Amino acid sequence: MKLNRLIITVLLIGLFACQNSKNKIIILGEITGEIPEKVEYTNPINGICNWWFTKSVFSDSLGKFQIEITSEEAIFIKIRISYTEQGTLIAEPGKIYTVRFDLNDKKYAFSVTDKSSIVQQTYNKLPYPEHIQVGAREFLRDTIATKIKETIEQRRTAEISEFEKMLSEGVISKDVFGLVKTDRNCYYDAVLATVAWIKDLMAMQGRENVFPKDFKNLWEETFKQPLFSNPGIVKSPWFPFYAESYVYFQEYINGIFTKEKLEILRETNQLEKYRVSKAKEYLPPEVCEDYLAHYLYEESFQERYQKELIGLFDDFKTQYPESEYFPYITPHIDEIIRFYKTADSEFSEKTKFVEAYQKLNTLSEIAKALPPGKIYVDVWATWCGPCKAEFEHKEQLKTLLQQNDTQMLYISIDRDQDSTQWKNMIKFYNLEGFHLRANKEVEAELREIFDKGGSISIPWYILMGSDGKILKKHASRPSQIDELEKEIN
């Protein structure tokens, strides 16, 4: 009897292991060049491929690493090294893949060296802009919608045909072909819809006279048969852009996507709540969780600290109590909660607002309102993520400026309606030094100094004298403290 039980137990363990291995994807990796601290890869929650939701593994001293993922279907896995070098792996359950990052190869750092290499190489050569609007940009000056449509269809057909040939030759499975085909359709439909949406937006903002009828038709044709009938659309890295453009399209069709509507929503801080409600209204339930998770993460990650995101995330938790997205979104929502607790506190004694700054119309006038000495100017805004990333180096910066008799001046280019958020953010980041929010005259002078056709890229740092004269138009950032020290001296 005991022997029979032992045999059954062994058989069950073997059966479990066999089933488990069928769902396992193993990635064996090797890095050549400077070995990074960690390797990041997309965590395929519901099969998605989204950089917002990642896991990481450590490489050993020889640059070798291993990733294990459980999936019952073919998926995309993105892998990256140090936020720069990255590649996309088409992976099937039950298979082992060998990938390589040659950091000495500036052109093709990522490669797959197993028998699937031709498939991986073909996919990784496809267009992959950092944002869908970058993919749409080349078509925005075109005035003929049918020409854009024709170009897109040629590219789409050519790309899918390559994988269709691989399918007929037995190089890839039906699952892989279906995954790639859905992805290519998702990308190019998102490009077409984004072109139409931006054209409509430009017409609303007065940059074009009217929204052309043929672009209206292009928009309608793109979503005549939405791709949502295939739930596998969430596996495409382009799914969030496609879903977002579909929501915009529905707003247009229903006549509620207007300039006035957007302005009211922004002024009343209701834009995020409105977007979430419309996503729930227009998107199919089976893809809604994935899109809303992406939206909430993206908005909270930007560190604009919109208060309404707290309530929206509470609603998300109620609607999806078992969601695997919680560990990713929760830390950012917690930071927003901390932000508003800080907002109720007083300013630090070392945080000072330039007296009557609204009436100061030049940098020279501003400089004379400060104590004598050189001035290090930080031009920033509450909506600028890279600006806030530089605040992490404020203690080093503070020491350097004190040692060199240099004043710290923060100039915000936020709008009037963002004044409260500006002051709250100064408290939250504990920004010691002098502060002001640029009026129209000061902002115009800054744009002239920056000398890029009236535009400004921030964060932007300037060194100037106590008379307001510019000593260095583009000074080093706080994160470049050694270079900045040389410039101040």
C-alpha cells in the first residue's frame, strides 16, 4: 500500500513538473561590455508588454543572467539594460531562448542566438518609435488622407507578409504569427487614428482652418471594425495608444471632443476623472483593467500629484480587487497622499519668494532684488519630470553654492491656474532658496535668451551676475556637480 502511494506521489510530481515546464519560458542571457547592476524585463500581466510594469534580475560577474516567466500563450517580452539598450523577444511557453547584449556594438546591441534568431531579428527591425505620436509625425504635413492610408497599408502588408512566409515554411507557429499580425495591425491603426486625432486637435486650436473631411473619413474607416474583438490585442506594446485613440474617436463621434470642453476640464482639475469615465464607457470590459492600470500608472508616475488620482485608484481597487497591477501603482499613489499632507505644512524659513516678483519684468530687476553675489537659476515647471529628478541632488548643490557665495533662484514657468500646485511642490521637495513664477515679460526674455525660435527646453540652468548679466547661458545641472563647480569658479 505504501509503495503504491509512493508511486502515485512520484507520478503526480512528475505530471505537475511536466505541466509546469509547458508553461515556462526560460531566457538565458549574456552581456558583453560593462556589466550593469540589473536586467529589466516586462512582466506579462494578462499577457501585456508594457514598460510601466517590469521585473528585474541580477547578472553575475561574467554578465550572465536568467529570466523565467510563466505564460500559456505566445507573448512579447521586452528586455533592457541600463534604460538604454533594449530588445523585444517573441516568446512561446515551454521554450528556452538565448539572448545577448553586446554593449560594444553601438548599432545592434541586442540579438537572439538560438534557432529563433531570424524571427527575432526580423521583428526587432520593424518601426518602433518611443511614442505613437513620433510614428505619426511624418504624416502630419500631408494634406491627402488617401495617400497616408496607401503608404500605411503598403508597410503593414509588407511586414505581415514576411511572417506569413515564415508560417508557410514552418519557421514559426500559428500562435506567433497571430501575435505579430495583431501587433502590426494595432500599431498601424494607432498611427492612422493618431494622425486624424492630431489633425482635429490642430483645427480646434486654430493651427489649421478646418478638420478636413477626408481625415474624418480616415478616422471612421480605421475604427469601422475595432481590434477589440481579439482580446489578444493587450499583448501588443501599442495597445495603450490604440485604446486611447479609440476613446478620443468616440468623443469626436459623439460631438464632445471640443476645445472648450478640454479647457473646462483642465481648469476644474477634472481631466483624469473624465478620461477614466470615458474609458469605462467606450472600452470593452475584457481590456479595461489593462488600459486603466496603464493610465493610472502613467499619470501618477509623472509626479504632477493630481489629487483626483487617489480616488480613481480607490475605485480601481474596488472594481478589480485581485488585480496584479497594485504593487506597481500603489507606491506612486502613496506619494501623492504624502504630497497633500506636506501641502498643509508651513514653508521652510530658508524658502523665500522674491518680493513683489509679479511686478519684476526683467532678469536684471530680479537679480537686484536678491542679495549680492552670483545667481544659479533653475528654470522649471510642476509638470516637468526631469526637473523634479534633479531635485534629488539639491543637498550637494546647496553645499556648492554656499561655498561659492552664489544665490539659488528657482523660476517657474507654470500657468497662473497652477500657482497653488507650484507652491505645494516647493514644500514637498523642500526647495530652499529664492522663488518666483515668471510673468509674460520674464518668460519672453527667457525664450529670447534660450534662442531656439521662441521655445524653451527644461530643466534649464543659467549662471548670472548680481546685475542680471548672463555668465553662462546653459550651465550644468545639479546632477553634474563637478562640471558645475568648474563653471561657478
